[in-house]
Amino acid sequence: ETPTDLSAITSAATAALSDAATVSAATTASEAATDAKVAALVTAAEAAGTALASAQSAFDTAEQALATALGALGTPATPTQLSAVENAQSTLSTAATALQSAADTAQAAVTAANAAATAANEAAPNLSTLSSAITAAQSDASGAASTTTASEAATDAKVAALVTAATAAGTALGTAQTELDAAQLALANALSAMTSDPATPAQLLAVEAAQTALTAKSAAATSAANAANVAVTAANDAATAAGETPTDLSAITNAAAAAIVDAGTVAGVVALASLRAAAFGDTAILATPAITVWEAAGITGVTSANLAAINSLLNTAGITGTANGDHDTASDLQAMVTAYLEVAAGADNSDDNDTTLDPGQLSALGLGGVIDSADEITLYNDVLDQASAGEADTGAKLVALATAVQAVMDGTASSAQLALLGVTVTNVTPDNLKAV
């Protein structure tokens, strides 16, 4: 028989087979596309893991650096050491933030890769190592806060120790100041106790002992003040280095400044005491008190050329150095020196009227009780004006001339006194002396 025409069926079958082949290729291509997407997400997760590892390494380094800085803290801690800890804390905090961010990014990448594999009906990628690293990183990052808090407590304790040391130095300074004040009072009392004229050896020794004690207490107070300043500076510098507000220690620095000023006056006080004791005890000699003692007392005009003469004034009866009166202050002694300088300048063996001592200057020379009238002052100035340098170069000579002038004005001058004044008289007897 002639076959039935079934070509249409075979054509349809051929088309179906072709379509089926096309679908298979399409699904294969589609699967490849989803596989590629999943693989990209896995790659992204792995990249996030690499970044996490880098952040973890930086964190570990910062954590070790802080531990090292803490271990280097000395007792007391220095500003450099404290600053190193503060910097390490800051670095660790920054590293912890970066680590937490890297862990969060990695976790999101892992979650995305796993979700994509599930959606694509693929086996989940093996990212367990990365997940473990994420967990560890999150733990480290969250623990950094407690680490820095403990570190901060350690630096706080170091700063507090330095503040305590400064406070102790302030207490020691207070004790030194009290002892200095007591030593100053003791010297004043020893000077006031010089009541005999001249002073007794015991009185002079008491003054000398008080001077020695005061000098020692002055040095101790200066040392304590310097130590207190150093301690306060250390505490303040440490607080600044540790990022803290310094404790107010101004009371200590103010006390230190006051102590240094107070101690700085002691040399002058001791020197003045030496001059007063020499005057009260009549113990001055050619070179003692020394020029440096006069200078320390704040008195000018004393030189190697006139030291012996000025010292000799301290041994005269009119200059005693007694408290609250006679030559007991630097200004009193300065006036004495200034008056003597005028005497020395005028004693040039020439009647040129360049000596004009007034009552105040005569009192400064201890002669106020001898030359006490206008006529006596005029005559005494004239005598000094015509005197030679050698006739007016000691306190004793000035007193002798003053006594002679007083005797002349009283009409009781002896022939020796007249001769001292340069008056030559012959045939003088005790009976006619007053008439002469």
C-alpha cells in the first residue's frame, strides 16, 4: 500500500526534539548563571574574611602595644610613660571599632553566600572557618572596652600617687616653714635678750647659735619648697599626659613661693644680727664683720678701704644695736655708714668747710648725746673739716674729738683735749685751765 502521509507528524516530532534540545541548553545556561552568582557571593565572603584577618591582626598588635605600655609604667610614672598608655588605649579603641566593622561585613557576606546557595538549590559553601573568625573577632572587639577601662584605671592610680606625693611634699613644706618661723623668732628673742652693755659672752653665743639655726632652717625651707614645686609639676604633667584635668595644687605652689621669698630674707636677717651683736658686744675688729656681711644686710658704701674704720664705730658707746632704738635696723646702720663717708671725705687737712654734719648724722654716728647744741655742732664740723684722714679714721678718734669739743664748750677742756683739737697753750695749770 501506499504509506499514509505522516510527514506532518515526523515534522512535529523533529520540531519537538529540537525544542527539547534548546530547553536543555537554556536550563544548563541558567544553572551556570546562578552558579556564577553564588560563586561571586562566596568570593565576596572570602574577601571579607581576608579583610577581617587584617583587622584582627591590627587589633592584636594594638592590644599587645597597650599591654607593653602598661608594663612599662614606673613608680612614679613619667609623663612619657603615661602618654604612651593613653596613645595605646586610643589605638586599641580605633582597632576594636575597625574589627567590629570588619566582622559585621564578613558576617553579612557569609549570610548572603549561604542564602544564595540555598535559593539556588546548591550545597552551602564551607565558610565555617570564616564564621569562627567572625565570632572570635566580635568577642575581641566587645572586650576592648573593658581592657581600656582597666588601663585607664591604672593610669588614674599613677596620677593619684603623684598627687599624693605632692600633697606630702606640701605637708613637709608646711613643717619646714613652721620651723623657719620659729628660728626667726628665736633669733629675735636672742637679740632682745642682749640687755647688758656690752653684751655678755653667753648672750653673744645665744645670738650666734640662733643665727646658725636660722641659716639651717632657711636652707631646709628652700629645699622643701623646691621639692614641693617639683612634686606639683610632676603631678600636673602626669595628669596632662594621662588626659586628665590636673588637681588644683595651687595652695602648695603658693606656699612654696612664699617660703622661697621668706628664706631669701634670712641672709639679710642673719647679717643684720651679726652687726647688732658686734655693736652690742663691742666685738668688731678690723676685718670683722666682713664687707660681705654689710652687703648681705643691704648696706652700701663699705669698702676694703674704710671697713676697719666703719667696724670701729660699732665698738663706740653710742652705737649699741639694742632693739627698738639704737642702730637695730639696716636703715640705722646705713645712716651711720653714710655719715662716716661724709666725715672721711671732709677730713682732708684743709679748712674748706666741706663737713656739714647735721643732728641726724651725728646721732647716726652715735654722737647725738655728746654733740647736742648748735654751737657744738658748728665747732665739731670745723674740727673735722680741718682734721687729717688719720685723725678721723676710727670711731674712738671721732668720740675723742666730740668729747673734747663738748668739754671746750662746757669750759672743762683739759690741755690734752685742747691739744687734740690743735690748740697749743703754754703755761696752763689746773688752776687756770678753765679761764683759758
